[in-house]
Amino acid sequence: MARTENGKVALVTGGGQGIGQAIVERLHADGFKVAIADLNTDAAGKVADGLGGKDGGATALRVDVADRDDVFAAVDRTVSEFGGFDVIVNNAGIAPQTPIEDITPEGVEKLFSINFNGVVWGIQAATKAFRELGHGGKIISAASQAGHVGNPGIALYSATKFAVRGLSQTAARDLAKYGITVNTYAPGIVRTPLMENLAKQTAEAAGEPEEWGWRQFTQGITLERLSDPEDVAGVVSFLSGPDSDYITGQSILVDGGMVFN
Ligand code: NAD
């Protein structure tokens, strides 16, 4: 079906690959103009080109979400390139193994600076833009099923995702008066480069083949299959559109039935 523009603009961090890329492609198909903000400019540029570039309603931006000024600049550029701003998807994140006894101050600093601080800067920059434009908007951030239940071996990652949920619940309450909703999506085990690295690291640490590493993560999925990035993109599409206008402060699990609340 041909894409019909919906007159709205979305920015997706970490949109160069994996879940972020699927979100970009889905929102673009939904009719949004999309800014693909990533540390990896080559990857972001390829995704933008695949959607027809600026004329097709897709632009690539370099951003390091750990850097507050960078995130504000990316939102400003999106507003000036596309003339509006309606949705931010704070998707960028990293997921190294962090066994409890090996956690260092540098490890805490690095993981929180991307997975948590990056969401704080995204919320602030989007709020500023929405208020300057004189309308509300939607703030959507990546949590994880590991942000609902502590997962073995990835304590710091789990902690950042619990923190993103806490932050988003308060932001939902604080920003409602501006017509802004704030929600998170909580994927399960999604086939992306991030998950491949984690499965490999887990297998290597145990001296087992990669396939064994994947099995450690797939046990307990009710729907008995790994997730594709498009499963997550569908939920973000819902959270970005008018059908979710009465939802705020929530974390939507899209994990095939790993965690039941
Ligand atoms: P991925 O590693 O495949 O892609 C992440 C993208 O973010 C990459 O393009 C990377 O260049 C970019 N990025 C990394 N650090 C950045 C930074 N500082 N600034 C800007 N961009 C940066 O990851 P993914 O699997 O697609 O995960 C996306 C999000 O979903 C993450 O927040 C992740 O924690 C979350 N998540 C993933 C899974 C999964 O199974 N893959 C499960 C639950 C939650």
C-alpha cells in the first residue's frame, strides 16, 4: 500500500540497525517523517537512503545519546529540517554482560550514560520542542523484560531498564499538563546485533557453542519463538499513534509471554 503522509515528525535514536531500524521503517510506512539519529552515521544514512532520503521524508543525524547537547541539537535539527516534532523514540542502548562481582565504577558510568541518561536527555529535549511548538507529543523509550524482572548476568543492564521505567512513570505524571504522554516498550529476546553479541558472550563465558547461548535466552518464551524487530515496531507504532492517546506511564511488554504482570 502506498504511504500516506500523516503530517507528523518522529525522531528515533539508535535507528541505524536492529529494533530502531524496524521502528523507523514502520513509522515511515505509517506516514511519519522520520529522523534516524545514531552514533553510527553510515548505518543511519543507509536506512535514510532506503526510505528515499530527505525528499522521501527520512533524514540521518549523528547523535551520541550520552551527550546532552548532542540530543538537544538532534531534536533542533529535526524541527528545522521537517518543520515539526511529534514523537521521540529513545531507543538507543547497549547490553554488555556484567556479572555482579566484575562491576566497576567505569562500567556503571558507561551503561547508565547511554541507557538511562540518554533517555533523560531525550525526554528533556522533546519536551522543550513540544512546548516551543505549542502542542503536546509522545515520548516512547526502550525498556526491556529485563527491566521488569532481574535477568542473570546482566545486572547493570537490568538496573538501567528498571530506571527507565521509574523515570518514565514520573515524567508521565509531570508532563501530562503539557499534553505529553510518556510510555516504554519492553521487548523480550529480539534477533538483533545486540542480542547476537549477548548470546555469543554468554556462550563463550560458559565454554559452549553460540547455539547454547541463544538457548539460555529462549527458554520460557510462551509463544515458543524469538522475536523479530517488527514485533516491537508494531507496538511502538501503536504508542506513536492516536489509538494510544489515553495511555501514559505504562511499560508495554512485547516479549512473547516471558513476564506476566
Ligand atoms: P542494536 O545494538 O542492534 O542497535 C542499537 C543501535 O543503537 C545501533 O545502531 C547503535 O549504533 C546505536 N547506539 C548505540 N549507542 C549509541 C549512542 N550512545 N548514541 C546513539 N546511538 C547509539 O540494539 P537493539 O537490539 O536493536 O536494541 C534497541 C533497544 O532495545 C535497546 O535500548 C535495547 O536495550 C532494547 N532491547 C533489546 C532487546 C533485544 O533482545 N535485542 C531486548 C530488550 C530491549
